[in-house]
Amino acid sequence: MSLTSSTPARPPGRPRSGVNDVVFAATLRTVCELGYARATVERIAAAAGIAKTTIYRRWPTKGALIVDCLLDAFGPVPVKGGDRAEIMASAIRWAAAKIGEPGVGDAFAGVFSDGVSDPGLREILSSRFQDPYRLALQEALGEPEHRVLFFIDVVVGTLLHRMGMTGEPMADDDVDALVEMVLPSFR
């Protein structure tokens, strides 16, 4: 009789596949229900049904968690096909739709606000969140970095300002007006 098994032993604890998905969903749900400031790592962990140490092993700070959560929520910027105006209009509408999703705008505004006084978080926001979108837009539009950064500033700043002033995402008619205002600056 053999005492060894051909099946490898599973590490102790719960299986970890899908933890990011569970944590990201709990993060957005918690931010949506409580607001960014009250959505602590402890509350997010409780909503996800996991230990807060599981979160801290993956993300050293709430800001780092939020940035990865936003990357997951936003996905890639749509830059395929069409001319420059179509790509820019599509990117503006995409950003407006994403910021309007439950919890996303609040999480984005909150982490952005925290970044104002936290240089480490600002670096994470810049390198991990903004840079991939900036690079994709630079390549698709053939614009230099400073012009693409200005485009991002105008669009995202406007969308977050509206969310902050009204508590609601920008209405479709206003997004259309934003597209019409921004596009001539890049022709």
C-alpha cells in the first residue's frame, strides 16, 4: 500500500482563483454604497467575504487596490479603426460611460483626490493607470505626449467635475456637446 498520492496536495486555506474579481466587485459595490472615504479595506474585505490580509498581500494600500480595480473596470481604450475624430469621440464616450458605472466615478474621483497629497499614489496613478491609456491614444492619434495628456485632462476632468457637482454621470446630450467642443482643438 502506497502512502503517496499522485495528486499534489492543495495548499491550506480557500482556493484563490477569482479573488481579484471578487475583491474588485466588492470594492465597487462598497464605494457605491458607502462612498469612497468610508469604503475602507476592512469593509471591502468584509463585503468580499475574505480576510483583509488577503487584500493587503495583493495591494499594499487602498489606493493601489482602487487603481487596479479601475484598470479592471475600464479595460482597454477603444482606439481601433476609424479616423482621428472617430477615435477621439469614441474615447470620450467610452470614458463617460465607464465613469458613469456604479462605484467607478466615485472610486476614480476619490483616488484622484487622495493622489493630490500622496506622491506615491500619484506615481501609481500616473504609471499604472494613465500611462497605458496615454500610450494607446498617442499611437492611435499620432499626437505627442503633451497633447494627449491635455486631451485626457480636459475629458476626464470635465467628467469628474460633473460627477462631483451633481452626483450623477454626465447625460448623453452633454457628452455629445463635450465631443463637439473637444474635437476642433485636435484637428
